[in-house]
Amino acid sequence: MVTTELRNIDNIIDNQRDFFKTGKTKDVTFRIEQLQNLKQAIIEHERSIVEALQADLHKPELESYLTEIGVIKEIDYAIKHLKNWTKPKKAAVSFDFFSYSAQIYPEPLGVVLIIGPWNYPFNLIISPLVGAIAAGNCAIIKPSEIASHTSHIIAEIIAKHFDPAYIAVVEGGVEASQKLLAEKFDHIFFTGGTAVGKIIMAAAAKYLTPVTLELGGKSPCIVDTDINLEHTIRRITWGKFINAGQTCIAPDYLLVNKTIKKDLIDGLKKCVKEFYGDNPANSPDYARIISQKHFDRLVNFLRDGEVIIGGENQPSERYIAPTVIDNVSLEDSVMQEEIFGPILPVIEYTDIAEAIALINSKPKPLALYLFSQNKNLQKRVLQETSSGGVCINDTAMQFGVSSLPFGGVGDSGIGNYHGKASFDTFSHHKSVLQNSFWLDLKWRYAPYEGKLPLIKKLLG
Ligand code: NAD
């Protein structure tokens, strides 16, 4: 186990600043080598990563590959496109700037801080790190102390494969986080809850440090009648109960057209059985709740509405069965805060306008799901709601598409990442304008007398 002493934080930052000043990270070949190094390190430690995730979340091996080690796809994507991303891009100039040329140069920010959550504790640290490396920064990483086994394995891998003057891990909880936040960074990338996001932004404001905040919220899932019911049921069951519902983009609650509600619920019941057997507690494919605190919070939600699927729980194992609840009121606590667990409330609507009004009465969600083949309905929902992202006729898969920027809006976050968006997040885009010497028109120089008509013409 490798831990970095909190008292060394100043040293680590100073060393990274010195390393950054050498200009080494600006070399694109160096960045590609480091991304390859990261990929190799992950492959080499695959087994330990899977074991750590199993110890923290009882995460099934397949889910660990799909949603955590699968971050390798992001590394490959960055390696493939990096040369193109780092090239200065020509910008157009208008006719009155005919003697000029304009370009945009991406440049690294410096030393960045990445703070991660516990639910996908490996991916949500490594994925932003890929962006930080690709853009040519030094990075300090603070994984979540709550997924402690994964935090240790990240610290071990990084210490073994990277110079701490380039990339370093600081392990620990709120104290470590706050000690880091007291320092000046060139960017802070935070993934976690909205309440802590506000603390991060307040700390960053002290130094005018830019932030990316990847936060949570209640992501609605609308189910219309114009669907393939069987596929819809499977995709919702998977997206809701993967990682025992502890997914920032899990469908938080269903908004179902009244005429299809009974069929949908019957189907969900069958599908939960098909996925996890008669007793999901015995399924090797079903995760556990991360901590007693979160278990207690979730069990309290079971008092709301009427449990129609699941509801069983075992405190000693931190197990909560895949659960669906009906007849919830909007005032119930389960509809007031992000659920972040395997509990799915079902709310019916008669007219889509009711579903849209409900969504718009709440803070803007990270994800919005719509199951419908009806193009007009798709258009209406896209136009009349706002969310970090939208996925139509599926759940959670938008996270895996590197060409789509991933992030929230309003309460669900600020900024985005994945693929080129990660590179942009960790870069400053420097505008460079160049004039030439072959001509020097005098229309902007004093004395101004007689020049106003020309200026007016140019502006017109
Ligand atoms: P959290 O906000 O409690 O913790 C996240 C990180 O912040 C941890 O590393 C923790 O040590 C640190 N932290 C906690 N309290 C702090 C404080 N007072 N000051 C400074 N640092 C502090 O979040 P969590 O419980 O780990 O994760 C769950 C939340 O994260 C959910 O709301 C979920 O929706 C959200 N989330 C968002 C995304 C996304 O991509 N947008 C992904 C995963 C999780």
C-alpha cells in the first residue's frame, strides 16, 4: 500500500511546478508515451483492480471490465487523435483584417487537481487523468477514501509507473481534500455530489482556479407507448441496477405513459428475475451498497410509496434488492433527492406535457432518457427540457462514446470531458493574431479627422 503523507502536499506541488517548467510535458511524443505507460500499467494490474472493486462494491468482474478498466478505450482514443488535437488551428479573419493571420494554439494549464468519487472509483479518476496527460499537464489525484481498496491500488499503480513530480496520488478523505484545496492549482476537476461541488468551487474561487464539476442529480426516464417493450425493459433494468444503482447517470425515476404502465411493471419484474435470479442476494452479478451510511439512507426511501418489486435488504451485507416502488408522491423524500441506489419509483402520466412539466420543475438533470420511436415526441422532449445529456431508447450508454462531451448543466455540473472534450478541458486555447509588414493602412491612427465615414462603412 502506498500513501502520501498529507504534510508533503506543498512539496509535491512544488516539485510538479518545477517539472512543468522544464517544458517536458509540452512534448507531444512524451505525452503519447505517458498515455501508453498508463495503458500498460492498467493492463498489468487488471487483476488487482478487479479485486479492489470487488472488495469495495462487490462489483462483478464483467462490470469492472465494462465500466472501469474499459477506460482504456479513452486512452486509445486520445493516443489516436493527440497529434491532430495539439496542432494550432487556423481561424478565419474578416475582409478588413486581410493583412493578418489568426491561429488558436492549445497549451497545457500547469498543475491540475483531480478529485474522484467512490461509485466508479477507478474510471472516474483515470478518465480525467487521460485528459490531463493528453493536454500536457502535471496532475495530483485524490481518489475517494470510501472506496478505499481502489484508492490504494490507484496509488500503488501511479507510484510504480510515474514520477511523482509528474503525476502523484494523495490518499485520504475530507481532510486531505481540504488540504489540497487550500493550495493553488491551475485547474480542479471534481466528480461527486452537488453539495461538495459548491465547497470545491468556493475554494477554487480564492485563486480564480477554473473548475470542472461533474455532479449528480435526479435523471428522469420517460417511457412512451411507441417502443419495443422487451428491449425497453431490459435496457432500463440494466441501467438502473448495474452497480446496484450507484451510477450518476442511472435512471433515477420512471415517467411512464399510463396506458403502458402495467405491462412495463410486469416486464420489469420478469427481467429482474432473468438477470439476478429468484434471490438477487445470491447473484454473483449484483453489487452491494458502498457503506452503512448510504445503506441507511436508501432503506429510509423504502418507506415511501408502495414497494411492488424487491424491497428486501440485509444490513450486515449492505444488500438492497432491485426495487421498484409505485404510488410515490412528489413530496416523498425519494422524489426530493438523488436516489443513487437500486430503488426505482414509477410515476405515470397521461399527457407528455405533464412529464415535461415535472422534469422542468426540478433542477436540471445530468441525463435524460426517452424511450420512444415517435420523432415528434423526441423533438418535443429535446426542445422543451434541458439536461447534461440525452439518451434515446437506451440508458447509460452515452458515457461510453468518446466523441460525445460528457457533463452536466445547472445543478448537475459545469464543463465536460471524454475524448476531445477532455483535451479541451485541460488546455488553454491561446488566440494568436499576426500582422504583416508589407502594408500599414492609417485609418485607425490619429489624427482622426475625416476618417469617421470610412469607419462607419467598415462597421456597416
Ligand atoms: P462526494 O461529493 O461525497 O465525494 C467526492 C469527493 O469529494 C471524495 O473524494 C471526497 O473525499 C471529497 N469530499 C467529500 N466531502 C468533502 C468536503 N467537505 N470538502 C472537500 N472534499 C470533500 O461524492 P460521492 O459520495 O463520492 O459520490 C456520489 C455523488 O457523485 C453523487 O451525487 C453522484 O451523482 C455524483 N457522481 C457524478 C458523476 C458524474 O460524472 N457527473 C459520476 C459519479 C458520481
